[in-house]
Amino acid sequence: MTGEVLNDVGEGMPGRGQLRGTDLEFAHNLQGDNLVLRVNKGGVLVFRAMLRDAVPPMLESRLVRFNSFAPDFAFTIGDTEEGLRRMLLAAGIMDNTPPPRRGLLAWLRRAS
């Protein structure tokens, strides 16, 4: 299973490793200008993130400002979807609008 999750076939400049003494594995690769990071625990994907536009050059004056504004996120393996949703809302990353209603009754309400 681990080989499937960390399979870097067709991905640009892949990298992978395992943290000594743990069942944690990490992998990274480039997808265009984006950096993709993945972490497995016991062969199961538990974290995946994409840092958009990580590759293009950036002025040093802009980079210096990022150090104080770079977001720090803490995730706990096994967090519920609701817990992650609350964290994303608090960080301003997720919109709080409820998902659109689905089904026949919702469609009838919109049609009238």
C-alpha cells in the first residue's frame, strides 16, 4: 500500500523518506510550479498539502515579509472533518456558507 500512496511515477523531481524509528514516511514532488507534500503513517496517507507557486523566483524583499506572516497549522491525526472545518474557518481559508440543498424538494423551492 505504501508504494501506491507514495508513487511518484510521472511526477517532477520526486523525493521520499522515512523518519528513523517511526512509521512516518514523507514524500514531495513538483506539479508544475506547485510543491506537493505528503505524509503516511503506517502506510496510510494522513496529510497532503500543496504550496502553490513555490517554484517561480521571488524578490528577496517579498520573501523577508513572509517569515512573519507564514501560517503555522497544527493537525492531529484522526481529527474529525468538523474539527478541521472549524480550524479552516478560524484561519479564514474556508467560506462559512452552507452547501446548496440537494434533492427534489430543494429543486422545487428554487424553481418557485
